[in-house]
Amino acid sequence: MSLNFRFPNFRTISNSDMSKTNIRALAMQLGLSQGTVSKALKDSYEISAATKKRVMAAAKKLNYVPNAYASSLRKKKSKTIAVVLPEVADSFFSVAINGIESIAQQKGYHVLIYLTHENFAKEKAILNELKSGRVDGVLLSVTRETKNSKHIFDLQTSGVPVVLFDRVLEEIKTAKVCTNDFDSSYIAAKHLIERGCTKIAYLSISKNLAIANERLEGYKKAVRECGLLFEKNFLVACNNSENYNYAVIKKLLCSSNRPNGILVSVEKLIITTYQVCNALQLKIPDDVKVAGFSIFPSASILNPPITTICQPAFEIGETATSLLFKILEKRGVELENKKIVLPSTLIVRSST
Amino acid sequence: MSLNFRFPNFRTISNSDMSKTNIRALAMQLGLSQGTVSKALKDSYEISAATKKRVMAAAKKLNYVPNAYASSLRKKKSKTIAVVLPEVADSFFSVAINGIESIAQQKGYHVLIYLTHENFAKEKAILNELKSGRVDGVLLSVTRETKNSKHIFDLQTSGVPVVLFDRVLEEIKTAKVCTNDFDSSYIAAKHLIERGCTKIAYLSISKNLAIANERLEGYKKAVRECGLLFEKNFLVACNNSENYNYAVIKKLLCSSNRPNGILVSVEKLIITTYQVCNALQLKIPDDVKVAGFSIFPSASILNPPITTICQPAFEIGETATSLLFKILEKRGVELENKKIVLPSTLIVRSST
């Protein structure tokens, strides 16, 4: 193909001149309208794959500088994404934020962090506020109270893409990134059984969260499969009050039918469990074996070091953010309704 | 005083009408110009204390609705404050953020969190960016690398108020909120000495941070006062590499002149210290006593539970934010150049 037009190389031109001229040149070259070329360069769904391919090939050959990408970013108003999550004083979320930041920084984006403190009304208010165009996209991990998803749907409808991470809601059509909660819990419960536990209690907080439910079901499956007795008092529902949690765990460990294994599904309950065992002079792992979902940096120096189900928090943050940028960098593309599962790892230590 | 003018109560008026009318009424009443009254209501430094007092008294008597406050807030563009800090995967900072959030939420402000990851160039770039008016004020805890303060001064000069917290720079004229690092360190070192330690090592990371220096000086004072031998190899400089830190702490504890007490000035070094002691089969507290600056939630369940200098992280965040809002809510007032010190607490556990 010969160049049958001249590039305007001999005068000072602005970027936007350059962009326009090049699109015009490309359009002339290909016998297409400028609008079609522009849309093809932006990967618009209105243009056929064959036309896009032709335009891209010509653009490459003519050293076209794809200002479309930059201008698409320019049209986003804020260059900011929001992370809406329950808490930062938690190993999982604080590490996930580092993963999110690492990607946002590469892309030159700001990160707004909003804390819901497990309050559904607050989550709704925040998402409602974010409709205003303050941010280009949202990464969300829902509260323990979140039962319905209308507020998320409304935010999406207002044109703000949302990616869910860790605590996801299945019914929302978007990209979701989480870990294999069912399998991890199943594997941890099986591990306790292999180490000789015959009566395994399960500590949890939320009844609403999908991940809490998956962890519970994984535990139940292992217990059922191995023919262990399933006691109702072995399912201990904790809440956000440390005193309450201390009391119910103490009650569990003082009962005549005391468990000899505990699977702790929420990181902060590990501390309370250890404190109760210390107070009751129950020895871990001799009297009761303990395993927990946690990425505590201090897991290996606890008394005793605790067996953990270790979630890939940094990678979950990174992956969710990368998915969000896919949509922020391309206009007219919707986030695929898919779930990416990054597996957790069982790290066996002396508590089991 | 009788009301010698009529309030415009009998027509529908906008807020700004109301505000103007009331200021005019007040001005007439007091024989002052509207400008003077307006400035007095805004607590401007241009107006004398006596005049302000007269204006405020009349305003109160006439039930003047202080729209000046609301309009001052309206003139702020963003209703957002930024928190610039090294890290969220750290107990101190994650809890401090909760303190900051608690105040910002009351005030209806957004919180933007920027992480510097201890990188001075990043801190400079962030502060430079924040000059743009994206936020109304900044809460800053500097990086370990931050030696000079021009970037902070420049941000202040651009009209964005800055409050420093925890890791402060003395030379910056503004409000600063921190804890009593010198005294806490002194008290902790004295505690180790009282428990029988004769050779006390000190682990730190930064040489630049004022708080690191204060902690070091507190330790030195206690050691000097008690006439202990001051060994140069007892001052161990760690960095951000876990492997490096493990190696230097191991070297310290393998030396012929092994310390029998360690004061750990940075939370994350506690974990490494415990790991090295475990690996070398040194018993805490029998072979070596350990105390550390930390608000680990797991401090009480470590092996053994660790004696900590516990910083009031939530309160530091709260106080710094309250000071920032003092200036955000009043125009023409500068942040007082003062330091507020919230004391830490020594919590003695079995590691000493």
C-alpha cells in the first residue's frame, strides 16, 4: 500500500489537530467515514469486527497515534476510583487495598476509600453519592448486613461500573473476584478431622454474606462426609461485640459436650478463641485444635502458631482493579458477568 | 434593645437573600458596614475582638442564622479531605484512619486515602497534585525518607491547610498531633532495666523520622541514667526487607555480647524478633526480654504475650481531623503552630 496522502508534518500542530487529521487521513485511505474510523479505534460495539480489523491494520501501518485512548480517558471526569469496604483495621482488607493501589497507581488514578463499618444504610448512602460522577468506577466489598442489591444496580444504571471483590453478591451482573471459600473451608475441616477431631465447632459472624454461607457449607460437607455427629450448639453465631463473642465462645467450651476442634471463619474471632482457651486453661492443640481464616502477619508467633486458611488478599485487590480498568479504558464495553476465583492456601502450624 | 427594623418574614426568600438581608439589618443596627459585619461573622483576623463580640451579641439577639458558616463551606469546592500516609497494612495507621473517618463522617466530608509506601518522591508527587483544589485540607504522616519539608510548605502556600499526625516535622508551622515518643521509650527502657536487663538492644528503621529519633533518645537516656554499658552493636538499624531484618537481628542475638533485653521501636519488627528467638531457641523472657511499640490486637496471645507501648491511634486520628476542621469551617484563620501530645500507655505482659 502506498501513501497517497501527505501527513501534516511541516507545521506545529496540537494533539487534537493531529488526532483529527490522522483520523481524516485514515478515513480517506480506507474509504470510510471519519465517524466509523473513530468508533473502530475506540473498539465500539457499533462497528463490525472485520471493519475494526481493517482500521487497526491501516492505523498501524500509518503510525497512527491512538489518541482515542487518551481522549477516552480525558472524557472520564475524575480519574478516581472508589473502594467501598467495611473496614481497614483488618488484615485482609488492608492488604487488598495495597493490591488495588498498585494497579491504580500504574494507571495514574486516585483511590478514594470509603468505609461502611458493616452498616448497610451507610453503604447505600455512599453508593448513592457516587452516582454524581465523583468517581469513574467502584470496587465494592459489601457489609455483613447487605441483603439486597438495588443500590448497586442503581449505581450501575447511572453509568458507574462496579466490580465486586471478596464479599460478592451473586445476583449482580458484573465482574466478581473472590477466593474459593467453600473448598477452603472444606479442606480445613477435613484437616481437623484427619488430625483426630471428632467434634468440630464452627464460629462465624454474618448470616447474609455469600462467603460466610460458602464457608459454612464447606464445613458441613466435610462433617457429613466423615460421618461426624452434627451438633446444633457447634454452630456459634458471633457479632461485633467482643464481650458477646467472648461469652458465647466460653459457653461453647464450657459445655458438657465440648468440641475438640474449632474452625474459625472470621479473623478477629481467632484472638477471642485463644483468649477463652487461655482463661479456661484449655491447651491448644491437646484439648482443642484450632484453624482459622486469616492472613495475620503474627500467625506464626502466636501461642501456639495457628493453622490458617490464607487468602490471596493482594491478588484479589489487583485482579478486581485490573478488571475495572478494562472497562474504564474502553467505552461502550460492558463488564462481563463472570466470577474469578483465586484459591486460598491451608498453612498448617502447631494449633492443629 | 428594641427591634427598630422589620425582618422580611412575609415573602418567600432564598437563603442568600436571607443572609444578605440579615447582614444588612445587623449592619444598620450596629452602625457598621455590611462588609465589617460579614467579616466579623466569619471570625476574620481583620476585625478586632471587641467588634466581633458586639456583632456576635447582636446576631444572637436578633436570631441571625449564621449562613456565613454554610456559605464558607459552600465556597470550599470539594468537601473532601486527603489522608496521606505510608501504609494501611499497619495497626497504627489503620486504626488512625478509623479515627479520621469518624470525624469526617460527622462533618459530611469524603476521605481520600493516599499511600506513599515510604517513598519520598511519591509523597512529593501526591502533595503537588493536591494543590489543584481536589481536596480542602490534608492530614499527613510523612515517609521514613522525608528529610525536607519544601513540598509541604508549597502545599500550604497554595492555600491547602495541612495537619501533621504521628510522624511530624517540627519545622512546618501548623498543628501537629503525636504521642509522647521520648517519654514512652524512656519508660519502656526503664521497665526492662527494672526487670533485670543489663544489656538492652534497640531496633529501629528510620534515621530521619523525628519520632524515631525521640524514641532512640528516650532509650539512651534510660540506659545512661542507670549506668548501663552502651554498646554500639546494640543499636540495630533495620529496613523494609524482612530477610535483611531477620539477618541483622539474628546477628545481634548470636553475638558473644548478646543483649538480655530488646526494645523494638517499630511494630513489624516484633514479629521478626520473635521468629529469630524461636529459631535460636532463645526463651522470652528468660533468655531475653522484649518490649515493643505496637497496637497489635494479637499482643495478648503471642508466645509469650508481649509488653507493649500502646499508642492512642484512634484518638490521634480524631484529634488531627478536628483541628483540620477548625480551619475548614472558618475562613481567614490560620492553623495554630502547636503540637498536641496524646500519651501512650505501657502494658506489661509476660515477655518482660
